[in-house]
Amino acid sequence: MSQKISVTLIVNGQRRTVSTHPDTPLLWVLREDLKLTGTKFGCGVGQCGACTVHIDGEPNYACLNAVKDLEGRIVTTIEGLSPDASHPLQKAWVAEQVPQCGYCQSGQIMRAAGLLKENANPSREEIVTYMQPNICRCGTYNRIVRAIQRAVKEG
């Protein structure tokens, strides 16, 4: 087993230093070391999107990013998107009653936030295409699209 290393990240605006094994996925550092449990484990291989966070402002899978590669990087989780759930996407998610089981929703919202950062007024087709990597096993895709459209209008 490899030696532990210290890595300093900026997580949700706060400088955080963790001591862990170099190949530990960011997902486990967030959940276990930093107790930020909004980021979910779905598949562990970058196929579902449940663990989507922003790294330096871009949506990324936390399960695929080894902590050794993240020294000094800026990480935003669902908890950091808006501490009081006032982000337009979070409000739209509630208004459109998107979640069923809710498991994928933090990853869906973080991916949608990446979309709206790139394109403030996406078409339905652009939303569907951008959101495609994130899976919702409950099939709430139409509600997800409506929530993103609502966030654009009301944002």
C-alpha cells in the first residue's frame, strides 16, 4: 500500500488539506474525509454521473479524479453551489418536482450548472445532449429538462 500524502484543495471556497493515499478518488475524500455527502457514489467508473462535481468550474466525475492530481484545484460540490438552496437550478428542481428517489439529483444539478455556465439559454436539444452522460434510473428526464428551462427563465 502506498504512503499517504497531504493534498490541499479549495472545496466550496474553503482551503482544505487532507492526508490520504495518492490514488484515492476525490469522491471518497469529499464523502469520508470532508463529510460532504451530497456527492453520491453511483458506479465508480464514470458511467452514471451521480458523483458529478465541478473542478476548476467544469463538470467532472469525482470517482475518476485521483486526489494526487488535484493539488490546489478548486472543487465545487452540490453543498457549495448554494448553501441555502437558493440557486435557480435548485429552486427549479423543487418547483418541477424532479426527484423520485433523488439519488442522481446532485450530479444532475451540477451537470446542469455546467451547461448554464457555458450556454445561458440552451435549446431543448442542447439540454438533452449536454445532460446525456448523467443517468436517472427513475427516468425523470422530462422533468430535468423542464427544470433547466425554468431556471433559465426565472434565473
